Amino acid sequence: MSYFDNFLIMCSEVSLLIVLLILLLFDITAGKRGKQYFQPVAILLFALHTLLNFVPTAAGEAFGGMYQYQPVMTIIKSILNVATLIIFLQSKHLFESIKMKSQQGEYYFLTLSTLLGMYLMISSGHLLLFFIGLETASIPLATLVAFNKHCKKSAEGGAKFILLSAFSSGILLFGISYLYGTTGSLYFSEIAPRMALNALQIMAFIFFLSGLFFKVSFVPFHLWTADVYEGAPSNVTSYLSVVSKGSAAFVLMTLLFKLFGSYVHEWQTLLFWIIIVTITLGNLFALRQQNIKRFLAFSSISQAGYVGLGIISGSTLGMTTVIYYILVYLFSNLAAFGVISAIENRTGKIEIADYNGLYQSNPKLSFVMMLAMFSLAGVAPFAGFMSKFFIFSSAAQQGFYLLVIVAVVNTIISLYYYLRVVKAMFINQNEQPIETINTDNWNKVSLVICTGAIILVGLLGFVLDIIEKQSFGL
Amino acid sequence: MGELLINNAGVSLLVFQLVSLVMFFAGIYGFFTRRNLMMMLISVELILNASDINFVIFNRYLFPEMMDGMFFALFTIAIAACETAVAIAIIINLYRNFGNADVDNLKNMKG
């Protein structure tokens, strides 16, 4: 295999890198008139990249096994691509104020570079590439959280995020160093057979997992989530809650399968308790939130717990349902954030009480928001119901009945707070509701895509079949 | 095994392990107790450097035929530098907004 062939195998990374560099050059060279078209250019280039990398190719590895490609990775990368594309469609509001206008190029550049990090993390076969990917995914994200330089909350969120993510990746790195010390290799394929249950390796395992749990925001490591989600601009919040969390959940699953396959009983016991605590605490804290972004932050914590149900089963069905759950969660959550970001960027209102009587002035936005809340809660005809159903069945298949019962009870609790938003929009009376908002056409397109997907993805059975064909178990 | 753990100068692997562990836990302690953001950042650097020491020492003592650990340590140093650069930029931004770099500023959002 020639040196050039290696790059052909990692074609999705290369094409993303090309998009990234074109946008960077465009930002530097374009004049004031050219920059008006920055968002369309970014969207078109990225849509092209998404289409080019949509079809899975044959499995392979590059650079001596450092980079590993399996067809299922194309599926998860395409899901992340679609999510990023929808977020780009929703981003126009962010740059309407004069203060923010000059930062437009940086926003798209930084977002895409975190995406590149997630790509590397997903298809890494070596701990070095995994660690580089993890850091590439989290360092630019901190600058995105602190993106609004003139807002105190944004600065506070950014500082919390960078310090805590550096701390957690430090602990993860310490875990990696013991993995290296006890096995003598950094390749996943060489580490996995050398894992024995000795004390040092168990310590490495715990350190390594706590770093990853931080990214997925499972409960003992969730405290940053609400503050960072509240401080960041809402488009960045949606990116954090969908793309960053989705990729981290997938990576956690593949690493548990590939690297810690022989520890299956240990991590199933560990995840069992963590999932119960995550779903329950996420729900209980979501009940008492008044700020809609904090509310969605805690809801996303409990949703991460549901994703854990698919991970714990360790089967092919588990991986299928995790990917399917991320796909559905993407559309539901981005529909909600499309509405929230439009309202926040226009009026600055982010309390749930501000949404009282939204139906009187913005019937269409309220309708989209209602669908999103129903889908997140798992109400029957929508996609959220199907994804919850499949993920429960994958856990039940492996005998985790207690876990499924706890999760179902929590779904009922979660119905209360999701419907609280719906009630505020449709039933609560308000003399002065938020004025009628005309969102731009890109945002309308994104909301239509999300609404269509929420209704259709649950009904179209072939989506699950496509994912199942490429999935693998322990 | 006992001979393997001693290098030419007669220093045991465990001595270096002790150094890196002390550095690691000093970093964690500092991260939890310091009130200044810069000091917290320095504590995080201590944690990262402790794992660098581990990589180099494991490589030198246990697996001297390959250079995996050394290179991992080099990459980690570079990544830690990036992390510090971004963290300092954010702390400077915080300083502009609040007038100082104390962690007590970071309590506007809670609940």
C-alpha cells in the first residue's frame, strides 16, 4: 500500500479538511460584500461534503492500524454531518448584531475543526490518535462556548468548560499511561488481549472511563453541563448537546467493545448504577428549572442515560439502537433549539415563563416546539417513541429488566416537564406574548427538515435495517 | 524482574512512579483548593505532566525496544500547550469582563 492510499481510506477526514481550509481562505480573502454570502457558501460546501461521504465503502485500515475504518462509522459520521448542517442552517440569527458580525468566519471554522476531531476519535485504532481527536474536539469547543465576548455568562461558561475538560482529559491521560505501562502497547487490537484483572489495570480502566463519562455527561461527571449550556450561545448549545454528546456516546460504546471487551462484567455493573442515577437525577433536576436552556441541559443528561441502555447490552442490537437513538434525538433536539435560538437571538428571552401564550403570536414555531417536546418525551406516533422502544428492548433482551423498569418510570416523570413547556405555549394566558418572529429562510428549511424527520423516521422501517446491517456487537 | 526495574544509575522504577503519583494528586488537590483560575490551570498542567513522566518511564524501563511512550509524551506536551493557550485566552476574556481572575466570579449561573 502506497502512502497515498492511506489518505484514500480516510477520505471523509480529507474532504472535511478541504472544506475547512476553503472556508478559512474565504474568510481571509473575501471583502465585505463577499462575506455577506458566508453562510450560504459554508452550507453548500458542507452539504457537498455530506453527500460525497454518504455511502459506506469497504472496511480497511490506514497508517499501520492507527486509523481504522468500518462501514458503521460512515453512518455515525453522516448523522453528525446532518446535525452540523442543520445547526449551520439555524446560525444566521447569531450574527445579526454588529458586535458579532466580524466573528462569523471563526464560528464556522471552529465548529468544523471540532467535527474533524470527532471524526478522528470515532475511527481511531490507536490511543494516540484517539487522544488527539478528543482534544481537537474539545479545545475549539471551549472557544465556541466563550464565543460571545461581551457577555459575562458566555465567558463564565467558557472558563468552566475549558478548565473542567482539561481536568478530565488529564485524568483520562493518566489512565492511558497506566494502560501503556501494563500492556506495553497503544494499539487497541494489542491492548485488548493483554487486559487482565490486576489492580493497576482496573485503576487505569476507571480513570479512562471517568474522562469519557465527562464528555457524555453521565451523572457524577455532569455538573458542568447545565452551566455551560446556559452560558453558550444557543446554536453552540445545540451543537454541544447533539453532535458532541452523540459522538462521545458512540466512541464510549466502541471503546468498551474494542478495548475493554474482556471487562464486560465490570463495566456492565458500573454502567448499571450510573445509568439509574443519570436518568433519575437528570429528570429530577429538569423538573425544577425555569431557564429553558438549563431545562434542556438536564433533559439531555437524562437522554444520555437512555443511550446508556443501548451501550450496556453490548450486542449488535444495542449498537443499532444507540445509533438510531442518536439520529432521532438529533432531529427532536435541533427542532427545539431552532425555535429557542430564533427567540433568544431576536428577543433575548430564555425563561419558560416567557413562552406563555406563544401560540397566539407564533403558531408555527409553537407547533414545531410541541412536536419536538412530544418526540423527546416519547409520545406514541413520533420518532422518539420508536427509538425509546427499541433501546428498551435491546436492554431487556440481555436481561436488564430492573434497569428497563426504572427507565420507563422515568419516562413518565419526564412527560411532566416536557408537557410543561407545551402547556406554557398553548394553555397559559399572557397579555403580552413574545412578538411575532419572522425567521429567515434557512432556519425555516431546517425546522421543516426536523419536523418531517420527527414524523417520518419513526414510521420508515428501513432506517433501522440500514443501520443494523453495519452494526457489530461485542 | 528486579534487575529490569533498576537502570544504570541504580534508580528504581518505583521512585519515578512515586514522583508522578505525588504530582498527580498535588494537581488534583490544587485544582480543588485554589481560588485563582491561573493557579487552577497550573494544577491541571501538573496532572498532564505526571502522565508524561509515566509514559517516559514505562518506555525506558519496561519496553525499551519501542519508542511509543516517548512519542506519546511529545504529542501530549504539544496538546497541553494548545490547551493552556486557549485557557489563558478565555481567562483573559474573563478578566476583561469581571476585573479579576478569581473563581468566585463563576457563580452567576447555578441551580
